[in-house]
Amino acid sequence: MAVEQEARRTVVLAGRVGMISYGMVHLLVGWLAAQVALGGGGEKADQRGAVETIVARPFGAVLLVLLVAGLVAFGIWQLYVAAQGYRWVSDGGKRTRKRIGAGARGTVAIAVSVYAVLLLMGAGEQQAGDQQQQELTARALALPAGRVLVGAVAVFIIGVGISRIRKGLTKKFLDNLDLSRLPEPTRRLTMRLGQVGYPAKGVAIGIAGALLGLAAINRDPNEAGGLDKALRTLAAQPFGGIALLLVAAGLVAYGVYCFAAARSQRS
């Protein structure tokens, strides 16, 4: 039992440190999104673009190794939470939803770290995330009832986006924090960052879900796309540049929020 508790403390501590890396990725994605909004963004405005931005800088390989270590630690922590976490939540359904969310965060963190490792190994000519998603969508649409399957996934993704928006607006994210672990002056700031950051993530996720839904409706996998295409689609709308700047600011806010959450997150 003592060994198990010590192992859990180690995983949680490493994960909290790794959450800083998770926040850094969001800071970079927000910055890349702002570049797109201002008309100067050639890089992918997603997690892969963030990784490529780091490796292109002086000492980028060293920084990327540190980022990978942090993301792996964060991913392992979140997968552990997905399996055994949120025991303090009495509602079984709510606990399950939180665990699913933790599993998704862990999976994304591990996936980004794998891409970063491939980049470090010289396998830089990877397919863009949007292209990969379009290929997966094409395969799914070719299945019996493929349109229904893709449409169901789209509805689920849109639902995730809406839940993120609602989580920010209603401040439900505070349920996952123990603000007593933070210095008094930073508690209100942490709350404000979450109120801005979660809706921004929700908008981006929701647009990606809507694009997948259009792919299902029109049987056109080329209409699907990930975060990069979602943000660029937003920028292409009337007043989209302003809207995308607001989303970019929100993603940066979420990145900073992760720094505070790294210390105060309950699991």
C-alpha cells in the first residue's frame, strides 16, 4: 500500500510539472492563431504547429526534449486519473465524464509528444493533421452507415465544445481546483483565466466538429479538419479576423491558466 501511494504521488507530481508543458503548447497555439488572424500565419495553428515552432528556434531541440518529457509526464498523469481519479466526485456519471475528459487530455498529450519525437528523429515530413483527419474521414465514410458514424462523431465533438464553453461561463472548472493551494492574489486571476480560456477552446473544438458534420452531410472528407482548419475557417468568415483574435487570446489565457492549475488541480 505504501509503495502504491508513493507511486501515485510520483505520478501526480510529475504530471503537475508536465501540465506546465501542456500550458506552453496552448500559449504557442494561441500565438499561431493570432498570426493567422493578422494575415501572417503560414505555420499550422495547432499542436503540431506549436511543436514545429519550438524546433525551429535556437536550442529548439533541447527545448523540445524538455517539452516532450513534460507532455509525457502530463499524459501519464491524465491517463492514471482516467483510470482511478476523481474519487471525490460522488455522482458516478459525473465522475465518468471527468475521467473521459482526463483520458482525452492524456491521449492528446502523448500524441503531441510522439510527433515531437518523430520531428527530433528527422521524420519531419509528416502529414498535416488536417490531411490525416480527412483520410480517416474518407475511410469512415466508405463504411456501411459511414455517414451516420461520422455524423455521430461530429455531434459528440460539438457537444464537447459546448461543454467547454458552458464550463467556462458557469465556472464549473473551479470544481476541479483546490484554490487554497494558490496564493490569495492569484485565485481571482486563475478564475478569470479559466472563464476566458475554456470558452475559447470550446469554440475551436465546436468548429472542428461542425466541419466534420459538413463532411458527413456532403459526403466530402475534404471538408473535415482539425484545429488548424477550424481556426482558419473562423478567420475566413465576416469579421472572422476579430473573432479569431479573441479565440487566440482565450487560448493564451488557457495556457496561463494551466500554470495555476498545475498546482491546484484536484484529481
